[in-house]
Amino acid sequence: MVFQRVSAFASIPALCLLLFLASAIPASARGLLRDADIEHALAQLSAPILRAAGLSTARVKVLVVNDSSLNAFVVNSQAIFIHYGLILKADTPEMLQAVIAHEAAHIANGHIARRTGNMRSAQTMAGLGIALAAAAAASGAGSAAGGIAAGVSSSALRGFLKHTRAEEAAADQAAARYMRSAGISPVGLVQVHRLFRGQEALSESRQDPYMRSHPLTSDRIRAAEAFVAAYGTQADPNTEAAYWFARAKGKISAFTRSTKWTMQRLDEEAFADVRLMRQAIAQYRSGGANKAINSIDAAIAARGGNDAFYYDLKGQILFENRQFQAAMAAYSKAAALAPRQSQILAGLGRAQLAMGQYQTAVTTLEQARARDPGDARLLRDLGQAYARIGKNGEASLATAERYALQGRLKDAGIQANRAMGLLPRGSVGWRRAQDVLVAAENAEKRR
């Protein structure tokens, strides 16, 4: 698992407030937890939901945000973002699937496009408030200016969130239908709403922004309970869903919680290989590399020796203990089992780079980038590999794209300009560098 810093807004309400203040780019940034195993597990859990919603399982990813709070959101039709804190707090796969179903409903029902339109309307109203405030200040009523601006902007925000809350209620209803259609108990929807019950007792300043853009939890619980009462709770037990839920949650907890916490709770894990995987991570994080390798080898054996993601974890443990030759062998086995998995290919390319196999590393990393161009760590390694074989233009382009993903647009512009000077004018790489440069220049103009 790796932590990747990416430029992002803290929340949809936060984005609204930033727009009201005419600020184009927020100062804060979020990070993603990228891990092939976890994302595969979430894909298994989300697949029946996405199919029930009429969405493509190949196009819509479920990604994990490096945040311990309870939240999930969508910003486009290609990804569902879930905070790792919400995954750890869920007790059953049905609870996590209820979250995925709710966010899938926003995509399937076109809420993202409508929300953008509502946000523009709110922004216009907020701009009117700022203009009125300026007029009041010019006429000598300076003490009233702040109140006028705040009042109109607050009205705009309330209007926007009113539309948002209506969409959230509709998404809950759609989520329940998707779960029933997919053969998943909708009781998970009731249970996940109960996680947020305590938020209503907090003052508004202490609430998660998620709560202020959603209907009251008590109303959502009643609506979900009504659906369960009308359609029943029966669903066949799904051992596969339980396994992948345990695997995703187990790996996240092993990497984010203390090693002592993990080791003390190993006996609670129902799946033997997941228990061994969690043990390996705790041992690796505690500096016991040899013990960790023994544990992950035992997990691999428990899965019949054909689990690409456990070989990937073994490669990570070996690589970070500077056993590059053994790491390359583990990554090669993982890539043979999952040849289209971009993060596994990226790990293999990283090991090849460490072994001095620069041209081979470039080939492997290019294959990985073709499948996931938004992996910042991959782009860092690819930039280094290009530089090693003398392709300085391509190295600058990879670096520019990495900086752009991380929100470092000024640095991205410098590298993009350098790449344009080194790459053939009009080539694919030159045009990509030009796109980054234009984005960087536009961002600078908005400052």
C-alpha cells in the first residue's frame, strides 16, 4: 500500500464555500491509499451493485481516501471515493456495499451534472451578495456590509444544499433498490445510517460536512427501515463478499493502525490467509522482515500459490528491505498472474529500475501507465527510468504530469516547458506537455 498525495477538495460543501469566495483552487490537499489488493477487493464488492445500477464495472473504480473520518463521495462518473475510516467502521460487507450503492446512485441518476448546475446558480447568488456588500460599504454602511454578504451567501448555500439533500434522499431509495436487485440485504443501508446518528448531537461547527449536505440521519433511518419492512431482509449469505470485505478491511487496518493493535486481534479473523496477511504486515512494519516473509509465504500457500496480490505484498516487503533481486522475482510472479494490473506492473518496473535494468523498466512502466495514467508514484519511477536511458524530454513530461496530479502546478509548468523544448514539436508527448503548461498558466492567472 502506498500513500499518494493528490490535489482535491475536502468536500462538496467546502467546494461550494470556496466558490462563493471566488477562490479557484483550495490550499488543502487530500491523499489516496493506492493498493492493488484493496482496489481489487472493493471491485468485487461493488460489481453486483454497479451492474444493478446499469453502470460499467470496468469504468467505475472504487478508490480509498487517506482520511479516518466517515465519508464517501463522487465527483465524476468514473470513480467512487470512500474514506478509509468509513471502511474500518463498517461491520459487514452489506454496510460497505450500501455506501457504494448510494454513491453509484448519484452517478446513475445524473446528480453530478445537476449539482454542477445548482452550484453555478448558487455562485451567481453569492456574487450578488458580494456586490451588494460593496455598495453598502461605499455608501457608508460599512457595519452592514459583512452581514449582507454573509446573509446572501448563506441563502445561496442553503438553496444549494436543499437540492443536494433531495438528491441524497433519492440516492438512498435507489441504493435500496440496487441492493435488493443484486441479492444483497438492504439492512446494510439501515446499519450504515446508524453510524452517523451521533453527528446530529454535535454543533454545526463540529459536524462532518457530509452531514450538513445530507438529510437528517433519523429521517434516513426511518426511510431505510420502511423499505426493509416493505421488501424484506432476506438475502442468501455471500461468503465471497464476506471474504473480500475482510481482506480489504484487514489490509487497511494492518497498515493504518498500530502493529500492537493488529497482533492482539489476529484471532478474531475468520479467514486464515487474511489473518496471515495481517500478521505479515504487522511484522514488516515492526522491522521483522524475515518473519513477515514467512507469514506472507504461508498466506500464499493457503491460497494455492496463485494469488497475485499476496505476491505483490511480498514484493513490497522485499523491496523496502532492499532485497531487490528477490523483490523482482516476487513482482514477476504477481505480474504473470495478473498481467493487466497496473500497480503490480508498476512494482515490477520499480524493482527493475533498482536492479539497473533501465530499458526493461521503461517498457514495464509504460505498460503500467497505459492502464493507469493517474498513478503519481509510477510517474516518478518512469521519469527516473527515462532519465537513465537519456530520454530527458520524456523524463520531464512524466515529472510534469506527476506534479500536476499532486497540485504542484507551478512546478508542473516548469517541467512541461522543459519537455516541450526537448520533444519533437507536434508529437504526442509534446502535446501532452502543452496541455500541462496551459493548465499551469491558467491556474497562475486565477491566483
